[in-house]
Amino acid sequence: MQNTFPWQRVVVKIGSALIAPEKQGCSSRYLLAIAQFVVRCRAQGIQVILVSSGSVAAGAHLFPDHDNKSIKIKKAMAAAGQTEMMATWDRFFDFPTAQILLTHGDLRDRERYVSIRDTIFSLLDNNILPIINENDTVTTDALKVGDNDNLSAMVAAAADADSLIICSDVDGLYDQNPNLHPDAKLISWVADIDASIYAMAGGATSDVGTGGMRTKIQAAEKATSHGITTFIVNGFKESSFNLLLEGKNPGTQFQPYDSPMQEKLHWMTHTSKAQGEVVISGDVPSPDAGGQLHLTSDEIKEVHGDFTVGDTILLVTDDGTKVAKAKSNYSSCLLNFIAEQDDEAFVSEFQHRTGPIISADDYAPLEKK
Ligand code: GLU
């Protein structure tokens, strides 16, 4: 019978309400149990990565006008609070910790993503605990992940983790909002994340951080599709971590996909951002047996956005269905040129000489929701 935590590399996501529950700087009140979990995992040879929110919540008390939540002030709070938060974590451990600050702009760039992966692996190989947060001070609306739930799933995928534990302020996913419905039932096992699961998550949000149950489900979807077992647990209860160490599920457990997506296609689907769209008339053709996707000028109905060679694009049918994300070997300018041609023989010859618009290795079909 299973009686220990059975995974080998775990990402634990800790929200702002656990770091700074009174909004008066960092507090060890809830972090001690989490730190003990980290120590006990590592003692069993399990590698741990923390994704810790809380820089804004930890830094707020340093500003006289801490109710001022303008973007400018929040960025300053994040800069000041991040050092306090790292110092708080560091005090719990007698092994070294390392800070990694990321934005979505870093994660969606393939080269930077691979560099982040390499750094995480090097830290783990040297028994250093990575502690990751979004770099709120430098990020902008266009470049941010926006919530650390989704960030933790991207990190778990980048780090090839086999489990993700998302700490919440409730015991897990309920069939309705437990703060409003006392008879709400805890869902302990989710085999498949579909629209009914999103409906249960509703729009519940936290009053300290930016995430809610919905972003936790999005994170679980990203992680399980990469083969990562995901839990939503109550981070305020020490018993959650004791149960996890006994190999038990204290909250909601999400089953990973049987055949996880290949790493690069997972990155394209869940982490990279489409820089443009190609609207296709009729059905979107799949790459051919030689792994190439060519398009006729008739098939390219519209090209939206300004993208360059190597950017991720969305392939969409004219009824708006998103069919695939893919790396484009052609710029938007060249695709517009192809779409304008009347001579299909020229278009075909052009692509055979220049190369396919998309290669199968860079083509990620999107499931219809
Ligand atoms: N990065 C934010 C912070 O450190 C938190 C984002 C979130 O709460 O999900 O304050």
C-alpha cells in the first residue's frame, strides 16, 4: 500500500494570503508547515521547486499609502516585498535557495524558455531550492502571465515536474462556491477537465493575490496535459501537507493525461503566445506525410497581425474555430503576398522551393472546447 509521497519532482505554488496573511509584511504563521513539507520531501530525495507569490502583499506595509494600488506603486511594492519574501523563505532552510523572476515575455520566447529550463535543472542538480515569482516590477500587461497559478503550471512543465501542488484558501474544488453555499461538496478526483469543471470553479477570486479557482483549473489543465499530477489543497492547514507526505489526497487531485504532450508542442499550446492569425477557407489541412503543411492562395483567406519567421501563429477556420497553434516559417508579409497570387502553380512551386509554411514538428492541434 502507498504510504509516502510517490512523486520525484514537485512544484508547490504558494499564494500571497499565505505569505502575508495580515498584509503587514511576511509572516511565518502558515509558511512553517509548507517549509517542513519541503524539508521532508528533500530528505526523501524528492526535488522541490517553489512558485511563491506575495511580493506585493509583503511590500505593501513599507509604503505609507499602502491602499494606493496603482500599477506604479504595486511595482515598487513588488520590488521591496520580493527581498523580504526571499529572506523569509531563506530563514526556514539550512540549504541554499535561489530566486528566479520571470515574465510571460521570457517564457514564450523559445530560447529564453530553454535557458530557464537549464537554470532550473542546474539548481536542482546542485541541491539548491529554486523560488520563482513573476517579475512584477518589469512586466507590462502585454508581457505578464498575470497570476501565479498559471505561472506554476508553466514552470512545472518547463522543469519536467511530475506533480504540482497548488495551495488554496479552501480545501480544493467544490461543486459550487463554498463561501456562499455551505452545502457545497468537495470534488476529490477529476479525471478530465471539461466545461463542467470550469463551471464549478466560477469566478471565485482571492482578496489578497490575483488568482482564484478558475486560474487554478487553467493551471491544472496545463499541467495534466503535460503528464503532471496536480492537486489543489488547503495551504492554511498543516494536515494537508502531512496527508500529502503519507501519499494521500487532502483536496482535489487531477489525473494527468495518459499520453502527455511532447514538450515543444506543450510549450506552443500552453506557454507561447500567438503573434498573428491565418484564417483558412474550408478545413485546415494537416501537415502531409512528409511533415509539411503547404497552403494554396485560395486556402489563405486572411492574415491578421504582424508576425515574423519563427513566431507562433493561430490557424483559424472562417467560422472562428481555432484549429492549431504552429510556428510559422513565413512572415505575415510573405503570407499576404501568397494569398494575393492568382497563379496556384506559382504558389505551389514557391513553397516547394522556399520550404513549407509549417512543419509537422511545429504544429500543435488544439482540442475543440
Ligand atoms: N506575482 C504577484 C506577487 O508576487 C502575485 C501574483 C498572484 O497572486 O497570483 O505579488
